[in-house]
Amino acid sequence: YQRRVHGIQMKGKDLILVTLWAFGVLCFAGQPSLTRTKMDGIILETIWCGQENEVVFIRTDQNSVYRSEDRGANFKQITKHMQKIAQEASGETEEIGDVANMVRIEADDKSIIFVGSAGIIWISNNCGKTMQAISSNLHIIRIKGHPTKPNLLLATTAQQCDDPDDEDCAAGTHLLHLSKDAGQTWKKIRDNVHHFEWSFNKLQINEGIPEERIYATVHLRKGPTLVRSDDSFGNETALVPNCAVFQMRATFIIATHVAEGGEAYLYVSNLRDKFSTFYRAMFPFQHLGLYDYHILDTSENVIFLLHTTGPTAKYGNLYVSDSVGVRFTLSLKNVRSSRKYGGDMTKINGLEGVYIVNVLDKDATAELSRSAEEDSEEEERWADQERGEIAGKSSGQVQKSKKDEMNLINIRTHTLITFNKGGSWRYLQPPKVDSHNKQVHCQGNEDCSLHLYLHESTSVPFYSHNNARGIILATGNIGKGLLGRNAAKNVYLSRDGGFTWSEVAKGSHVYDMADHGGLLVMTKLAAERSRKPEIAYSWNEGLTWESFTVAEKNGTIEDIFTEPDSSTQHFLIRVDSLRKDNEDSSWKRYTSIYNLNFEQLHKRICQGDDKVGTPDSDYEYWSPYDGRHGQQCLLGHKISYVRRKREKECYNGIKQEFYQSLENCDCTEEDYECDFGYDRDDKLTNSPCIKKGNISYSPPDICPSGSNYIISAGYRKIPGDTCERGIQHPPFSIPCPSSSLMSGSGLIILFLLGIIVVLLFVVGYTYQNFEQIKDKLQEVFKSKGGAKSQEFRDIKYGKIEAKVEEGEEELVIQATSKQEEKAPPKETEKNKQQSTLPPQLTICSD
């Protein structure tokens, strides 16, 4: 039979084929496409390349390199190709080695360098489509490209000291090399280098800082010293002596200076000062141990620092600096530490001033202090037992004690959030219903709130992204604190930067987000699955979910991840499995990569970005909110972002989100934090800032009479906050002490003036009445009789007079009225800031 389909004449068998094809498309369109690549080992490293991160490189523990140019849908092993071009470049006799590291060049999103283990480096400027092998003969330890100039590279190699007594060669240091042609040639520019960083970054383009400035800690004869150079170490300037370590951040350089007594001091230089001067940081406590602090974050033009009691401490106190990074105030006590990240704290990416942190309660810190003392004694007893000296607990019992300690930490940990850079903290608000729509009875206070796993005691991620503003995915539980490691956990989502939360799934999952947060993907951890891996996805930010099964024999899904911008519709799923080795029949662990592509679902492109907020638009305005009454404000201003409406299941595209700033808000207590030397008794409320430190209210050394000096009222506006009007905490303006005659110095001056006046009077009176005085004296002596009176008659006295030469001015002492006094120089905000900074570190040349 014959039939027309869409105006096309077809025969019966053709119609059947078309029908089957259409049925296949409809079935296939119901779920995303899934392609698989088997790797030859476990993944060690993954990097992305290209303007839209379309090229993916993976390196395995078998020293193999895989490349995909379609976002991971198809991978090709390029290891043999790389070895071939390396042999052509270096000769057959030279050892090629393996790829030890992959580096993406920041200044060029298509440039990538592969560092070899035997002196070979591979360079590509088109994301590996073509590459060049160079025999550099440098066994590179670390390589870093210039942030804005792709041809400039710095690299370190090991420094060999043949003579241990050679003072010009420090053991354990490195040689620093520079390449100005993207790695083609290299030149050694400095020896005895511990650590180096490029100074210049994209934030400094208009700041007048030399583009090729380098900072490094180098070993001088006086010890390790932080230096800088603008001409590849033809000349260098010593900055911080005895510098144990330094960190180069976007707007701060933070260096640790170790004094002769072993005390550590933090010195900070900031971008606003063009990194010209280092100032010693001021803390409410006296001493800072070398291993007793961790820099947690500097991205908001302030420094978050966790101060602990030692490198293995389980908790510490969180301090936050002012905008110049110098004066630190206590933000929160008993913050949980982290082995990898320093502290169990995370920033909510894409939003200003929002951080989440895990803290221990007071009972836990007290128990941990006792436990630390007991463990120290017990470890000593166990060591003695091993030597056969005394009987004591076994090492297994000590390990059990450590496990009990971790359980104690987990169940005594609760989660807090700040919307003003640590100025104040609050508990997370739990959802009103769970993912099964059952009511949740929890008030969001000390007795019951939402608690989240951040870095510690978890294998599940905490996700927020700059390209998905306000959207957070995290794992946790509801109750008085975090539950134990093996307790039941659920997945929670926030669409407003952590202000409110909803439960989207029961159990522990791995997950990620794409398409600016509009597409979510998750799967349960292997320990909680009872069948094959099942992947769930949502196009409406967790309102509804769809799922499909992955057929992987003996495999477990370890991770789900996407490209760095989280803006496409592709995910990569890492599945680890056990396979029998053909050579020795042993079981080995391997990785498979699945590419999950949602482009096949043909979701429509979102519309209406020119009429945001209307019923016809897929987009809405959203303003971050810190909870203050009557105002949708964050850090003193209202800012509106454009994002996709939650219920609109459409594709955003790769374009960046945009925003518009509206207006500043009225100031409230949320816009202030305590100034240096002040603290709040309750960090969870806006209680008054009370003087805690030894703060002097005395006037400064230079304080001219008639002017004023400023002292803090105990508050400072949070850096970056732009609020106006409303609640104000201005500093106190106090008149300088009067330089009156009744003051201490005035009395001294009055006494000296009195002596001078008396002497002048005596001299003047004597000059005017000399003859009369002489006659009186003669009469006196005459009345006494004898020859002596006659001798006085013969004495001649010269006339005393003062002469002013022509052209000279007579010295006149004249009183000046207050109105005629010269006014003191007006104190600018800059001068005021500098006048109160702590002692600066002298910059000297070596």
C-alpha cells in the first residue's frame, strides 16, 4: 500500500521504517544520551580547555592522557602520540618520561602545557589539537603562567648543593627559571627560592603595578626573606625578613615573620596601597604561633583567619579583618578546623558577604580539651609499653579513643550562616515540609535547626556557583547538631543564598548543577543503594525529578561533575569498578567516564530576557536578602539579579547572568561589626559591642590645641557595606588638651618667662639709675669706713647699650590671639587611616 506522510509519497516498508525511527526518537528524547569511555586506571587530574570549556583532558595513575573535544562524549588516548613527537624533538636516545602534570595557562584559554617527568614539556595553543614537544632538560617541580601575558612562564627546579657548608647554597630550596616564549627557552633568574608568585593579576591592570613583578621567598644569609623584583631579579628589594611563608591573594599579600624568640607575626600589604608597605596585623590576643592559624578566605576584601592552639587542633576562633587587612576582631568562637581547608567554612559563591560555618558547642570543646590531655598521656604510656617499661593501653585502644573523639565532634557540631561577612551569625532555617511533603517540627534555633556537612566528615559535596546565584545544594540533617558519619542524611536546596531551605531527596547523594543552576543531577552513594546506579535529574530546581539506570557491572558512581562555568547541558559521571588484570589475574580498580548530554532532550531556549518579570517572560528578578525587616537588602544595598523562573523548564544558554543595582538601604545593626578591641557577648544576636581590649583613649602624641582627635564608638561599618541614613555609630570627636598656662607644660613656660622678665627688669633699672645706685653704694661703704670705700671711687663702668645693625630686624616677642594662630593641617581620611596603623615593617634592600 502507499500513503503520504507530511506530503511525501512513500511505500509501505518505507513508512514502517519512518514509524520505527519516529518511535525511537520519541523514546530517546525521553532521557538524555549517555556515552561511556573506559580508562586504563584511576583518574588523577581533569582540566578543561577552550573559550567554552569544550575540550577535556584526563590523566590517570597509569600516566595516560585522554582528550575529548566534545565535552567528554568521546575520549581518545593521546599518550603514544605525545611520546612520538617527544622522540622526534629530543632524539631516540633521550628518555621521554611520563606526563607528571597538566597546566592550563590563565592568560589564554586555549593554551595548555604538559610537564614531563624527564625534562620534556609539551606545549599547545589550540587545546591539544596540535602540540610541540620541547626538550628543556628541566625537571620542573612547579610551573605558573603570567595572568595576562601567555608567553611568560615561571618554573622551579630542584637545587643541588654539593657542599653542605656552602652558605650561598641553601639545601631544600629551588632554582627559579623564566621563559618569555611560552616554554621554548628558559633562563635561570634566581637561586635559593622557597616559593614564588606573579604579583600582577587582572584586578591590578589600572593600579600602576609593574606587570612583570615577582614576589618570592628566598634564602639569604640572614634567613628566608620575602623579596620582590620588577626586572627578573636583576634587582630585588627585601620586604619581610625571617619570612616563613607568604600568600599572594587578589588584594592582599600575607607574610609570616618569625621573631628571634620564635613568636610569629603576620604582616599584610594591600592592593589599595599598591603593595608598597607591610603592616603588622593586630589581634586581640598577644602571640600568634607559626602553625596556629589558617587563612580561610580573602575574596571579599577582608581576611578571614582561623586561630587554633596548634596544627592538630580540632577547633579555633574565627577572626575577620578590616578593609586594609590589619585590625582583626573576633567573629566566632569554636569553629571546627579542617585538615585540607584549614577551617570548616565555605563561601556562598556569587553572593556578597554570605558564609556558612560549622562550630562546636561549649561542652564539646571542654571534653576535647580533657581528651587531648588524656590522649597525650596515654600515647606516652603506650610508647613506654612498646619499650617494655610499663603496662598500659594498646595502640588499638588509643585509636578507638580517636574514633570516639571524632564521633563526639560530629554530634556536637552545628551550622551557622552570616549575611554580613561575619558581623553576626544565625542558625539555618529548616524546611517546613520534607521531600515526602510531611511536616517538619523544628523552630530553627539552638534546640533544633538545619545542619550541613561542609568539608569534614563527609564525602558528599557542598555546591554553590558564581553562575547560579543563590542556588545551593548540600547534604545534612535536621536536629540539635550534625549526626554521626554513618547516620541518615538528606539533600537540601536553597534558592535564596541560604536564607530558606527545602529538602529535595532522602539519603546521601553526589550531585552537581549546570545551565546556571537550572539543571540538577544526582545519584545515591553506593552504600545506600540496593540495586544498579540510578541517576535522577530535574529541570525545575528540584520540584520534580526524573531518573534512569546506569548498567555498570561491579561499578560505583563516585562523582558527578561539569565544566567550570556550569553553563552547558553536559555532565561527566565518574564510575569506579574492579577488573581482573590479564597479566597477574589480580583485581584492580579502574575508572569509566560517562558523558551525560541533555542537549538531546531539545529543551526550548528561554525567552523574554527583554521583559523580565512579566508573565510572558521565562525570567524573574531576584534580590539577595539578609532578613532585615521591610528591606530586601544585603550589605546595605538592594541589587537585583535576573534568573530563570523555577517552574520554566527551558535552556538558559551559555550567556552570563546580568544584574542591575537599584539603591542603598537604610542602615541597621546588620551593617556594623565590632571595631578592634570590642566584642559582642552574644554572636547570634546584635548585642552591643563592648570594650574588651586594653584600648587607650589618650590623645595622640601630636594633638594641636584647638583641634580634635577621634576615638571609636566600638563599631565599624562592614567593608563593602553601602547603607545610608538609619542607625549610625559615628566615632567620638574629643578636643585636644589645651596648652594653657595652667597645664603642666604651661607652668614650666610661665616660670621661665618670669625669670627672663625679672632679669630684664634688673638690667634695665640698673642702666637707667646707674649713677644713683653708685652714690648709694659709696655712701654705704663710706658709712662702713676705711680705704675700701675710696677704691670704689676709682672704678669706671662702661655704658651698656644694644645696637641694631642696618638691614636687620629687631626681635619682638608678641602675643598672638587664637584667631591669628595657624590652623593645624586638616586630617584627611587617608591621613587618619595612616596615623592609626600599627608599626610598619621597614622595606630595605639586600
